[in-house]
Amino acid sequence: MSCLKGGFSVSGAGEAIFKNRAQWSFRVCSSIGTLQFKESNLNHFWRKALDVSDRKSTSNLTINAPANYEPIKAQPSVCIGKAQRWWEKSLQPNMLEINSAQELVDCLLIAGERLVILDFYSPGCGGCKALHPKICQLAEMNTDSIFLQVNFEQHKIMCRTLHVHVLPFFRFYRGADGRMCSFSCTNATIKKFKDALAKHGTDRCSLGPAQGLNESELLALASNGLISKSLLPNPTENDNLESLVLDETGAPFVLAWK
């Protein structure tokens, strides 16, 4: 419940329905500025909704009316705009956000012969932000390839387990060949990414099922409890996984942003 100056009371914020036909001037103030209506005929607002969208908090929303007004009850509802974050912009249908290590393993295994590109990024990485539009363009041009985005800030243990030390960072996987290459690049060195895409993105067929992550990577992820031990090639022979558990902050680790 928010209290508005001038005797109004509202539940929520943003949308007001006026139920009085009187003529008076008022203004709606919020963090986005002031909306002022002078000598407005409220017949125009009779049982209609007035939307006030604000990306910030609506706690400072006020409605000021002349002293001789008649109290009017408003029934607002929250209407808050949300800015799209840079890593969510221009995404293509073949670009997927990874939500867990298990999902990463599954995506690599079910990709078959399709080229899979892991894109490790961080919301606070300037190089990642600058490179993102070009990666989206390349994804649009290579619809047969799968681009998997991995947010370092949300999956620090997984990224460290996979030895990701520099951002932005990319890994290419395909079929039974598993990992094809891995490297870091920026806007200035985007040619490195294009060359890898041209080399490994060609149509071909490899013998055997998709390999995905190698055995040591799967073992490290399982030791940290990020994936099921049943995914290991020989789960019965791996009884000492506890000795491989990595401390999230204990191991020396330097993350460099380009």
C-alpha cells in the first residue's frame, strides 16, 4: 500500500482508475519525472486506466492536487519497465543459455554432428559486451551451429573446473572428435573466431557418438557435485572423487578480462 500526497491511497503503483467527473488539475510525479495535467476534464479519464511505467522504485510516486479537490480513490497496479541486459540482446534461435553443468553435458551429447560453441562471458566484462553483437551475427549466419552461453558469474565453480581463466573465452566441440579448439578473442581479434568457425563448421561425419567433455572434465565436475557420477565412463572405478573436490576460493585462480 502506497500513500499518495493529496489524500489518495493506492495499492501497488503505476495504473490509476479515476471515478470522479470533477474538473481540476493534478500531476503525477515519479523518478522518471513529472506528468502534469492542467484543468483536465476527468470525463476523459472516466473509468479509464492511467499507466505510469517506471524502471526504478515506485515508492516516490506522488499525485498532487489543488487544495479544494474532492478525495478520489485510485486503484493502481504495478507497471514497471525492465531494460534488456546486453547479453540478452539480439539472441538467435541457435543461441542457448546454460543453466547448469548437467545441462551443458547434455547439450554437448545430444548435439550429434553439429558444431557446438561454448561462449564463456561475464556481465561485467567489457570485452564480452563489445564482442556480443558480432557473435550474434555469426550465429545468425551459421544456423547449423549451436552457441551455448555460459555466465561466469553464475557458474564460477563450473568455469573454474573447466579451467576457464580468461574472458571472453570460446571452446568448439563436434561429434566424436570432442573438443576441437579453445581460445580467447576480442573485437580486435575476431578473425580468430571466424577462422575456427570456417575450419570446424564444414559438413562432415565422424564415427561414433558425440563425445562432449573429456573424461577428466567430467570427473572434475562430478567431484564438485555439479553432475551425476553416473555420467562418468567407469563410475564404479572412481571411488576417490572426494580427493578431487575443488575449493571455490582456495585454489589459486586469476580471471583476466580482455
